[in-house]
Amino acid sequence: MSFDGKVALVTGASRGIGRAIAVEFARLGADVALVARNAAALDETAAAVKAARNGARTHAIVADVTDAAANDEAVAATIAQLGRIDFAVANAGQAADALLVRMKPADVDAALTINLKSAFYLCSAVAKPMMRQRSGAIVLVSSIVGLTGNAGQAGYAAAKAGLLGLAKSVAKELGSRNVRVNAVAPGFIETAMTEALSEQARAHFLATVPLGRAGTPEDVSGVVTFLCSDAARYVTGQTIVVDGGVLM
Ligand code: NAP
């Protein structure tokens, strides 16, 4: 796999899975636009990207992806600073744990906005430049709970399930222009998002993992870059589960 001369945009690139995706793109030869709200953490990602490949170009974009215009501006800035856009990864997301009966309408809105609408906005923003250049790959970072549901995560799971319908629909709309859209559905991955879990909850979940360990951000980033690569050129509208075998 070589991404020489290619440019990727990754949302939620300030830590965790998004940082690992950005680093992996760079290691494989791409230049990378990094999007998140925390400027200092984006600088740390930019340093990790440069450590992965000497000469890798980065462009940090401090933005809130729940704002549609911010996604348009991030794509425009990527093209202006790095010259083009070949890959877009909608990775930014946030846990939204609450029992259904405790969720207020504002909680539902918040869960759907960060975990679903932000990806919608990114797809809209990259569609035109990718269609124009007759190539591109988009990856949406969903979750296994989008496939299984989860008690106490109705808002988050509904949003993550929505991403799968979004990926398939956009894959059908853009396929004739050689733009592919896929999703990944990670299981339990060691990041800031999961470190708040109790030891008991962690042990309970890990007991269900055939591969016998939690996932790492790098376990996910390799699948994301594969989906963007030429090796996956005939793959679109698919969801790849990255969970150590929990769902099978
Ligand atoms: P994380 O460490 O909490 O990282 C979340 C990232 O999203 C951060 O870079 C954060 O950056 C960014 N973000 C959140 N809200 C944002 C906003 N409004 N605008 C811009 N950026 C925003 O979580 P993670 O585990 O790496 O999760 C990455 C993705 O994987 C998420 O979509 C998550 O749902 C999904 N996922 C994770 C797991 C897991 O077990 N960890 C499992 C399945 C799916 P700032 O705070 O700097 O803005």
C-alpha cells in the first residue's frame, strides 16, 4: 500500500483512534489534515505524524464538527493547504450513556449531532471535490453497538446504526464517480472513551472477546487505511467489524 501524493482528512484526530489513523496514513505516504477542537492535542498528533514519516505534511484544523459549515471550511482548507483531498475519515464521536427514560430531547439531539450528523456534514463537504476528481474514499467510524444495540446507549447506538445507512446510501450515490464509502465498527478499543469503564465492566466485556484482549487504536487504523487503499478498490457500502471476534 502506498499513499504517496495522496491527502487524507481525519476528524477526531486529537487522540485515540483518530490519531492512530492519521499516523497510519502518514506512514503509508499520505499528507494529513487533522481536525478536532483541542489545538494542543492536535499539535501532539502532528508531531506523531511527522515522527511516523519524515517529510509528512500536516495541516491542523481546530473545528467543531457538529457545525456543518465547519466541515465545509475544513475540506476547503485541506485543499488550499495540502492541494487535494483523496480520503476522508469521519471518526469524531462521543459516548452518550444514558437510559432511554432519562434522556431529554436535548440529550437525543446531542448524541445524534456528534455521532451521526457530523459524518453527514463531512460526506456532503467532500462529495463535490471527490466527484470532480473521479476518485475518493470515505470511511465512517461506527461501532458494534450500531449493529447490536446496547442497553443504556440508545442515542449513541442509534447514531452509530445511522452511519451504516449513511455509508450505503452515499456509496450508491457516488459509486459511478469512483468514490467509495465504507464503515468500520470497532468493539472495545483502549482509548480515553473506554478508560472510564469500571474494572468489572471491562472484565465482563473482555470475557466475550475470542482474541482475548482489548483492541488498540492501531488495530482499527490498519483497517481504515486498507479500506482507503487500492487493495479495496472494488469494496464499497460495507461495514468491517473490528472487535476481536465478539460478533461473528
Ligand atoms: P476519544 O479518545 O474520546 O476521541 C474522540 C475524538 O473525537 C477526539 O479527537 C475528540 O477531539 C473528537 N471530537 C469529539 N467531539 C468533537 C467535536 N464536536 N468536534 C471535533 N472533534 C470532536 O475516542 P475514541 O475511542 O478514539 O473514538 C473515536 C471514534 O471511535 C468515535 O467515533 C467512537 O464512537 C468510535 N468508537 C470507539 C470505540 C472504543 O472502544 N474506543 C468503540 C467503537 C467505536 P476534541 O475533544 O479535541 O475535539
